[in-house]
Amino acid sequence: MTSSIGVRRLPDIPVLPEPLRGAFVVHLRIGYLGSAADGERLLAPLRASAPALLDLVGEKPFTSSGEIRMDPVDPMAYFDRSVCLEELSEKTARTFVELTGPESGCTLVNVEIRVLGGAFDREPGVPDSVPSRGLPYVVFGFAMGAPDQAVQLRAEPARVVDGLAPGRRSGTS
């Protein structure tokens, strides 16, 4: 099982389901390769922790795995930044909420914490350039807009990543 949690500021557009249009939401994403029964057992505590606007968890073929994140499929201009974290302490979690929560003034479309580890940590048969091996988390955020807004659109992801710098592993950005 792998998961990520995303803080999303969604546009008010018809392509989104009604409860998500123009909403500020926390999006929990789950991917699991085991049996449906085991997956349901693992999800039960998560489902009990808070009400869901939409629960789209279900069996899917691998070709539909992109539906988990609900990211747009058409090309678009965006500006992103990421940072690998060595830990997700209570202090880091509080800082994340201060930087991205509903009262933060954050303008990023999405900021997420992705859980790594497990298969991501396995040594490859052939050397590669994966910088996150051995790290448990990565934070990824992005802003959308036109290329002529690049300077301001790069500033907000940098603000969030730099704000999380105390938990960051050197050499990642």
C-alpha cells in the first residue's frame, strides 16, 4: 500500500464533481496491490477518521491508476518544486499546515506529501539516478498559470519548500 495526502484548491469548473467545485480540500490517495478484502481492512481506520466528500476507492486495473490522483490529463503550464524529508515530525506537520492550510494565503493548486519507502527503497539491478532512495517522504507543490507569470508562480512553491527546509535532506530541491 502507498499513499499521499494533497491539499488542493480546486477551480469552480463543470468538469469537477459538484462537491469539489471551488473547494479547498484534503485529498487522500491510496494505491494497494493486495486483495480487496485486505485493502478494505487497511482503509477502515482512515475512513473512520473523517467524513469523505467523495470516496472513489475501489478495484481498478493498472491502466486506471491515474484516476487515484485525479490530476488533469491535458497538457498545461505549471511551476513546481519538491523536497525530500527525512521525517514527518509533529513540528513539520504543523509547519505544513501553517504554510498550506486554509488560513495560510497559499496560492498553490496542490501541495502534497507522498509516502515513499518500501519498494521505492530497493536497490536497483542497474544503477540509476533515484535521489529519494532511503527517504520516507517527499513534498511536491505546484502553481498553474501562463509562462509570462513565471517569476511569481515559482515564488509560492519555493516559499513552501523553503519553509519545510529544517526537515529536508541536503541535495534535494
